[in-house]
Amino acid sequence: MSLTTEGTPRIESLDVLRGFAILGILIVNAPYFASVWQAAILPNSVPHLSIDESTLWSWLVMYTFFEFKCITLFSMLFGVSIYLVGGERSDKEKGKQLRRRLGWMVLFGLIHGALIWYGDILLVYALTGFLVLLARSWRPMTLLIVGLILTLSLSGLLGLMMLGGDHMPAELAAKQAAAFAVTPEEFAALKARITGGFVSTVSTNFEWWAAFASQSLFIIPRTAGVMMIGLALFKWGFLAARSPVWVYVVFLVLGAASFAVTWMEGLREFQSGFDRHQVQGEGMLVLSLASPFGTLFYVSLLILIMKSGVLGFLLKILAATGRMAFTNYIAQSLIMTTTFWHLGHFGEISRPELWLVVGGVWLAELIWSPLWLSMFAMGPLEWMWRCLTYKRWVPITKSKAAAAVA
């Protein structure tokens, strides 16, 4: 463990897991930066863009090993942070600090979503956090049961609705199908707007964000459920690397099985020609049920590596990346929007090539995070957030931070 500037102990496993999650999230988000959102969900929704075998395999790897997995892990860890920052509900002072922290996060989410990238998750996390903070003192089993109900009910309902798409009114079905079909002319017009200079880019992003923000409120129940599950696992010691080794081995096996199931579902979506009902119906159900086990596979793998004592240098780099998760998340948005929107590469990079872009961003964050933390106690945005939360100037340099703790 290490100490934060406020003297509360850091739990190394949480930093390592958070670092992995923030890197993995970019793989799933990258297609939304690089092209229209329809192409991110259905690779063949923009007919004039080339789709070869390498594109399909790139999609399948992302779908199987990253879709829902990393955002689920990040949500679990956010649930843990609500407890670590806010303490028990009986601690009124920490409760005030937690609400202030979430309040500032609402503002950060509004700024990030409206002005930088429409796919912002900060606002949803902050609003969900105001609900989950009421449950932070619940017993682990209660958190788990309520969390599972919230998580599976909404995802299952959406999946079942899409599975029943063949029975919906023809007019509604046609309207939904039209929303996913992008003609070459429509794509060209969208590209002209999103790459048309700073003002045009920001205003277009704002329009997309306004449309998506209202819809994203519907995922709050599921997000709250995942946060509760994460907090339950933390209270049981699982996320803090305190569970017996055999527990992590069991979840390795279950997670590997979930990857096999998800891979087979991905192949079915191939064979259906990425039929929208297949992807958002059966596909949604499979992801909802299988992805938590995939998430726990990664948790178990990383914690077993930590327990083994090998790859310590790499784990420290990953932990540094996790300690700067807020800074790195915003940095990802700035790098990707600059590359694809402001520099005009929107719709020009294939999915296989997109992995190279993501790898470059990963490398940058894995380098600058430990370098920054070798001089400073926390990331720049983490420092700003902490100053606003505690309503005072918090030391950021390592020497002053250590003196403040002493």
C-alpha cells in the first residue's frame, strides 16, 4: 500500500485493476471516435466503407475480450471508491466530501461530454454515485443481490425487446432500421461537419452529446448494480487481493468459458450479416450474462500475477496508469478527437489500423503516468478534483505531500 495526500492507504490491487480498465476502455471507445456510432455497433452499417476479413476479426477480438468487460470493471472500482471516499453512512463529514466530489464530477462530465466527446461516462457515474452512496454501508450479500437484480434486469429487458423486434409495428421497425443505415451522402455530410473546423466540430459533438446524454440516463440502474457488485466484492476481499488463491483460479476458469461463449455469439453475428436484432437482441443477452465473468477473469489474472511476485515492474507501471485514471481518460478523448476530428481522419482508418492508434495511446499513457508520478503525488486532474473536493490547496509535489501527511 501507499499513502494518498490525505493519509488514507492506497490499495495496490485497485490501482492495477483501474489501470487495466482505463486502457481497455479505449479499445471499445475507439470506433466511436474514428467513425459514425452506427459503424461502431454494426460494422456493415456504412456500406461504402470497406469491410474485409481483417476488419471482421478485429471486431471479433474486441467484442469477445473487451466489450462490456473493461467498463464493467471500471464501474465496479468506482463503486469501491464511493465507499473509500465516503466511508460508512454514519460518517457525516466524509459523506459531505463524497457528495462534493460527485457534484464536481457532474460538472466535469457536462464539460467533457458537451465540449470534447459525446461518449462521456463521467456524468452517468456521478449521477449514479449519488444513488449508490446511500447503499455504501449495506452488507456485502445485500449489495450483491440488489446489484445483480439491477444489472441483469435492464440488460435482459433490452435484449428481449430486441429479440422480439420481428413482432414490432412495421413503422417502428423501419424507423429503427433507418437510424442504423448510413448512406455515402449522409456519411460525407457528417464527416464535413465533424471535421469542419473547431466551431463546427464542437457544435456537432454537442448535438450528438445532447441526443446520447438523455438516452444514457437509462443505463443508470445497470451502472448502479455493477457498482454495488464491485463494492460487495471489495468488502469480501476479492478486489483487494485478500481472497484465497483457489477463488481466483475458479474465476479464471469461468471467465475463460465466458470468452468461448462470447466468441461463438460473435461468429453467429458474422453469419447473420450483423443483423441488428441478432446483435442487439441475443448479442446483448450474451454480453450481459457473460461479460461479468470475463471481467472477473481479468481481475483474477492480474491479482494472481501480483501474488506470484512476477512482472512487478509492469504492474507498477499499470498501477501508475490507474492512479491517473481521470487524467488518462480525458487525455484519451483529447488525443482521439484531435486525430480523427480536428485533423480530419474521420472514417479513414480501418479497424485493424485502429488497434495501432490505440496501442500508441496506451504506450504514451504507460510512459507518462509513472514519469509524472515520479515527481508528483497525483495526476493533474486528480489534484484539481481533490482541491475542489476538500476546498483547499492540496500539495501536489511529493515532498510537500509527504510533509503534509507527516
